[in-house]
Amino acid sequence: MIRVGFVGTGNITKRHFTALGQLRDQAEVVGVCDVIEERATTAAQSLGARAYLSFPEMLAREKLDALYVCLPPDAHVDQELAAVERGIHLFVEKPLPLDLAKAEQIARRVAETGIVTSVGYHWRHWDHVKQVRAALPAERPGMALGYFLNALPGSPWWRIKARSGGQIVEQAIHLVDLARYLMGEVERVSAEYATRANFDEPGHAQEDVYTVNLRFRGGAIGNLSTCSILHRRFNVGLDVVCKKRVYRIREDATEVDGPTGVERIERSNDAGLAENVAFLRAIATGDRSGILSDYADALRTQRVALAANRSAETGVPITIPAEA
């Protein structure tokens, strides 16, 4: 039985709590930590675990095999490193730390210790996305067009760029990651951000409209257009434009628009369950083939998203080194 701990009990943990509830024969949540006592207690009671307000105390008291780090971007301090030093396997929710040097340090220690890691880019686990990835080698992809046109989230920390990294880093990073997964590595990033509509929103301290241009090492190009000014979640997804065919990837399905018409591939799997199954299997058996984004891979996505922020701040394109 794999003994699991959680640090952070925000909304994203619901996906993992639900999945682990279906995997009780493989894993047991024994400890839950949050700085807000009510949230820690509520989560712990629902799981039959012990609640902690102190992460070091949880590590000292619980013998953990795996730790889920589900924290806002700015709250990643030493939790991952503390787990790695104890040989505890890591599931880290996206994005990685805003401090890229910290993320690089964690990646080095992960590589040195050989622990199992997985990062929560669950879009990769959608079955219709896997079908697109399998089809693309026979295609001639030219560009990727991504959209995250959304309403403004209510979380106070999300609205503060110094804490969240902004929409590209905290939310639309799924587009960055999916584009990398399907189109290959990125070699250059240029971006323009602006604040156009949310200047009167309480606690708002970031831009609210964004456009990011990507050049992939294979020669294709991409554009990600995102915003947080709408009344609802309007358009979220990635279009992969190939010669004679467009793959329109959305959360519930992919539409393949080709010479003979439009084929719709519905999503039929639970990506949250799939990523947890793969993580636990890797710990139990050593088979890591089901992990679609480990820490080293997620670090490449993080570099691209943070490069977009730097480009928007400096007004110049940012080159991603090939060795990264």
C-alpha cells in the first residue's frame, strides 16, 4: 500500500481525492497539510487522514511514500526538495515554482535520486489528444493556434501576478504544454500583454489580455491568445493546422476537419484518474511509461511560459537554449 500525503488542499485536489478514492486498493492518504486549519481538517476527515498545519511536522510524523504538492505557484518553497531528500515520490500540480532557479534545482535533485515524478498536465491524458499525437507524424503541421478566453477567476492569489505568474503561467500554460507535446520543443518566444478591462477589479494586479508567439525547433510556428475579461469560459483549446487538415482540440473532444468532412472524436476517459493510475503504477512497479509529463519535461514547459513573461516585460524575443 502506497502511503500518500498532500500539501495544499485547494480546488485542484478534488480531482486527485476522487481518483485516489477509486484506487484505495493501491494507495492510502495518511496526511493532509494546509495553512488554513478548516480546509486541512475538512479534507483529512473526508479521507480518513490526519490533518496538519505544518508541512515539516507532517513529514516528521508520517512515513510517506508519495507526496502531492498542490500549491499556488508562489507557495512552492522547499516542499519538493524536502520530499526528494527523503526519497519520497512527487506528484506536483502545475505550474512549477515561479523561481526558475528553484525549479532547476529540484529537477537536478530528482535526476540524482531517481524518484518517480509526475506533473499535472492532465490534458495530455485525454484519449482524443493521444489520437491526435499518434496521427501527427503522418501530417505536415504548419502552425498551432491556442485559445484560453476566459472569465476572471475569483481566487485572490490568482489575480496577483507576483503570486500566480499571470494567466499564461498559471492557466494558459496548459496550451504551452499541449503545443510542446504535439509540435515539439520551442526555440523562440515573443509576447505582448496589456491590461484593458480589469483595472477596476478588486485586488487585480496583472495584465488581462495576452498574445504569445512561438517558433518550434522543427520549423512550425504558434500563437496563443488568452484573456481573463469575459463573462464566462468562452473558448479554450488548441488548433493544429496541417496541410489539408485541422485538428481542433477542446476539452470534451477533438474535431478533425479534413478533405472528406469533419470527424468528431469524443473524450471517453477520465484524465485525472489516468494520471494518478500512471503515477501509482510507476511507484509500485517501476514502469514509468504511463507518466506523460515528469518533472524534467514540465520544466521545459515552465521555461517557455516564463520566457513569454520576460518577452512581454522587455519587448524583445526570448531564445530557449537547445540544451534546455
